[in-house]
Amino acid sequence: MKAHHLPILANVQVSARYWHMTVDASAIEEPIRPGQFFHIRCGDSLYPFLRRPLSIYRINATTIEFLYLVKGRGTIEMSKLQAGDQLDVVGPLGQGFTIPSDANSILLIGRGVGIATLAALAQEAAIEGVQCTAILSARSRDDLLAADMLSELGATVIKVTEEDNTSDVLQVSALIHELMVKSAISAVYTCGSKRLSLVAQQIIEEYGVFGEIALEEHMGCAMGACFACVCDIRNDQDGVSSVRVCIEGPVFPLEKVVLA
């Protein structure tokens, strides 16, 4: 775990609520995995005091990209950063996604900004020659920002939105069942929606396939010291235990996370 000051190459607004930042990551020597995150200082002032955890949207040879929702004071300050500024980060942090060696076809189920976390996994699947299908769920068509990027990677992209009355959980569940058979899905990954994650848990149990989930939690230190981001995990010894999302996660085996 190291701190870096990474040169910002671009930081642009790509929709009403989302911004896209590209930084020069050539100074980072550690491997960066899809599903990992960076803890980012949002500005030069003391407020907001705490850093913000952002998952990696895209991993390139010398750059990394973040797709972030401007929601509060921290991300508002981030949106003011410009090309040429330095981004103060700690990372890469946490445990990333795993694609089983025998996987030929995987399914991504993302909602809202959770799509950004799954996009880097689609990028790795393309590199490894694994077929990828992505269900993108959002409030509106304007929020389906990663769709073009995923299509360019060769993924089959299915868009469902509240605006089009296509994102109801029962509708999406029926769609997933159809895909599991039609596309011979061997692994399922999800991020961004508790309701869709519950559906995904039921799916991997019913079809007996590999599954992982990336959890989104508020974090204080992101170093495992403050215990602000704990979640409950099923284990073989005591039934349920509390773990830190920043250290033991943010990616967990889907069947082990207590979502209810």
C-alpha cells in the first residue's frame, strides 16, 4: 500500500451526474486488479477531511481511469480538478475480482455507479478471451455511461432503466434465467444494487456457478483500522462473522455475503 501523487490527464463531465477522470499511473509499480480501489483526497482544503474510495473503471498500460458520480462535497471538489493537477491517492487497495480458469462466458449485473466497478472486469475478460454479457441497470438512459465502452470490448450489453420501465427486479430476474441457459454462463458478478445482488445469489445457487460481489461502503481509513466499513460474511466455523470491506473486500464470494 503506497501513497502517490498522480498527474491528472483529463477530468471531464460525461453526463448530468457523472465525471470521467484519467490519470498517469506509470509511477505505480504494483499490479492493479479489476475490483480494487484507490482512496482519494478530494481537494487541498481540510474539508472534506476523509478521502473517498473509488473503484477503477479502466486499467491501461500507463494510465488508469475513474468514472464517478458527483453526489456530495467530496466528489464536487474532485470535479474541480483539472488536467495538469496532481491527484493524491493511496492504493491500489483491497481484493479484486477472479475469473475462473475454466470460464468461457461470464455475466455482469451492475446498477448505477456499480457499472464502473464491473467495467474493468469486462476489460480483463476481453483480454483473456472470455465472452462477457453485461446487464446495465440505471434510473435513466443518461446514466448508462459504460455501455459504449463495454460494447467496444466485445461484450453483449443489455440496458434496463426505470425510465423505460424495464428495470423491475422480476423482469431482470427472468432475463438472467434466460441468459444462464442461452449463453451458458459460468460465472456471475454484481455491484451496485442489493435487490439485484439477492437475485444473483439465488441464481448462482440454482445453477451452481461461480459468483462474486463488489460491496460499496462508506470508509474512514481504508486501511482496516477504523472498522467503519464492516459487513457480515457467512463462514464455516461460527455461522456469521464481521469483516472489513476495505481489507477483506471489497470483492467477496457472492454466496457468503449476508445481504438480507
